Amino acid sequence: MTRIGLLLVALASSLAAQDSTATATASGSGTALVDRAARTYRQAHTVRATFEQTLTAAATGGVHPSRGEYFQSGSKFALRFTEPAGDAIVSDGTSLWLYLPSSAKGQVMKMPSQAGEGLDILSELLAAPKANYIATRLRDEPLDSHATTVFALAPKKADLPFARATLWIGKTDTLIWQLEVVEQSGLMRRVRFTSVKTDSDLPLDAFVFTVPTGVKVLDQAALFGRKP
């Protein structure tokens, strides 16, 4: 399966889960660090991070590595890839742009912004971890130069985007340095952050997607009950 196919599987899983209304409280041993991490990200005006990502398809076991930079501010986010160079996923607050010339040349998919919620993993996991997940402390583990504690997150309802998740949280800075999620489709995504900055200046065009010359826009609004 191609990278665009894997990402579309992720989108489908996300959209199937967007009606979730889990409201129970979190449980588990020693999970205060998860709450502190969620508070760190909620209180940050911006997040800027470099990352290395691996997508593993459940059916074939095919592995698709990538790397790039992540930007987030409020409901807006962007993944701008340096490998494959030129690939980009941008949610500008109104529309989600899925531009992957490495897999689908000459086209960009445009969707309503809510279609990208499952692709912004940090926001999905940390927006309301107590409401949506049961957190369990697994172990302390060094990760690069960071002392982290590893937590497993189990969803409280079957229609959440992820079947399970694992977070590596910095013990002193409360930042997420690595995460692994398995989506309801079986797609596994591992992301390691090589740098993370909160409340830093972002490029002026961080959340702006400009359609390249000659690229066809595939407006998917009709799939979401809207007129294109």
C-alpha cells in the first residue's frame, strides 16, 4: 500500500471515530505525568517540532519511513516533509490539504479541516486524555538524551481513532519525545521527535498551502456532506 493509501486509511479511521463522547475519568498508576504533559500542550500557543515517522501497514507489513517538521497552533497544524521532499499535510483552520507528490503526482486532495483530526496525533491524544483513555505507567526509559517515562493509553470506547497508544514523556520537561499508535484499521504509526519547542515563532506560511502550478485539486467536500 502506498503512503497516500495508508494516510487515507488513517483518515477513514479518524472520521469513523469523530462521534465519540467518552466522559469517564482516567485511571492507572502514576499517571500524573500524562496530565502534566496534556497541560503543557494545551497551554502552549504554538508547537514546533522535527520528527522521524514510520508507518507500518497491518495487512502487508510494508514500512514507510519519513521525516519532516510539525507545526501546530490552536486548531491549525501542518506536517511538512523533508523526506519525501515536498510532501505536505496542512490544516489551515478551514480545509485540510493532502499533497503527496511522492505517491500521487499532479494532484492535491482538499477536505474539510475536521478530516485531519486523526492525523494530528499530539492534539488527538492530549486534548482530553482523562476523558478518552485509561493511562498506565509502564517504565522509565532513556530516549536519546531525554529521561522519559513510558505510558500505555487504552481507549475507553471502541470508536476512538486509536486501538492503543504509547507515549514517551520527558520526566522534567513534560514533552512528548516519542509516540506509537495503532489505529482501528491496524495501521501502526511511530513518531520520534528530535526537537520540540513550545511558544516559539512559526513561519508566516506555516499553515498556508499554495497549490503548485499544474497540480489538480480534488475537492472531497461532497464526501463529507458538503457542496464542493
